[in-house]
Amino acid sequence: MVRQRRTRKRRARPRYGLDRRVLAEGLGSALLLATIVGSGIMGERLAGGNVALALLANTLATGAALVALISAFAPISGAHFNPVVTLVQALRRALPAREVPAYVAAQVLGAFAGVVLAHAMFGEPMLSASTHVRAGGAQALSEVVATFGLVAVILATEARRPASAPFVVGAYITAAYWFAASTSFANPAVTLARAATNTFAGIRPVDVPTFVVAELAGGAIALVAFAWLQRRPLLGRAKAAAAALAEAETDLRT
């Protein structure tokens, strides 16, 4: 009986190859952007010029989609859908560094595919440069704060209550749409793709670099903060490996 139980536990945790995980990241990112852009178009069309109502529709759709998409894809790829999250997980040694380029490429390509899909569903041009101005220090600070908060809730949740992550992330982004002046992009792949839609959810291409830098900064601050809060040294494993290597070299010499 004991052996059977151990076998069942091992089978309950399937391990997916990089190809499947990358595809999951691409599909999830595409559906996320289709939701963000599509709900923005629908909300704007139905709101009759009421921007607050359009933003509310955009917010609720995005938060709900995040709960569903993370629930669906987390068992396969971790459901990052975000280069900042992928980089943070790699720096924490939760994801091999060699897999980061594949993850990020899938997220960015998937995000653009989602924009194209949303445009096709609403009869918009496949891709169009946005003219939606999102510039200034307040917008940049908003992205630092929004991304810090996103990474913070992910790291805090995965340490204690990983099953609640879809709901925590969905709830946080729903709130961040309203407390951040930028409406909380908090994701470089999302930012890049939203520059290709001249709709409610868009951002001017010229404003993209500032957003991306701010998002990376917010993620880095959260990574450092939680390394200290959770007593998890950033370079702990690297130092241990270096010490082991040095000890091995000493043994060889002697």
C-alpha cells in the first residue's frame, strides 16, 4: 500500500517539455491580449463616450480572464505571461536561465497575436500604431508601483498558498487598473503589443521604452524586497556552488 501511494504521488505531478510550456505561454499571452484589447473596444463602443464605464468593462474582463487563464495554464508552464515574472523566477532559480529566451519570445509573439485576433473579431485593422498618450513621470511611477505589487503578490502567494494565485493576481490587477495612473500594464510583453492597437487599450510606441524600464525596475525592487522578507538570499545557491567548487579544487591540489 505504501508503495502504491508513492507511485500515485509521482504520477500526479507530470513534467512538461519546454515545447509544451512555451506553447502554453504563447497561447495564454494571446488570450490575455485578446481580452484586454477586445474588452477595451467593446467597452468603448457600448459606453457612449463614458470613459469610466469603458474602463470598468475593460477592468472586469481582464481580471476575470487572468483568473481563468492562470488556472488553466499554471499546471503546464507556470502561467507567467509576463517577461518580468519569467526573469524573476529565473533569478530565484525556479526556472532554468536557458529557458528564459523561449518563454519571453512566446509571451511577446503571443501578445501580438492576441492583438491581431481582437482586431479581427471587431473588424479593426490587423495592426495599427497607437496614438494614445501615456507619458510623464506619474505614468512611469505608476508602472513601477503596479509591477512591484504584481510580483510581490505572486512571490508571497506561491510561498504559502499557490492554489490561490489565479484569484490573487486577478484581484490585484483589477484593483491596479484603478489605483495606478497608467491603468497598470505591469508587463513588457503587454506594453509592446498594446503599442500596435490604436484602440482604447493602446499606448504610443514612443511611450513604450519608459513603461518597459519602469516595469523592469518594479520587478527588480520586488525581487530584492522578497529575498529579504522571505530570508531567501538572491545569490545563495550561486555562493554555495562557488564554495563547493573552490573546495573541490583545493582537494585536487592537495
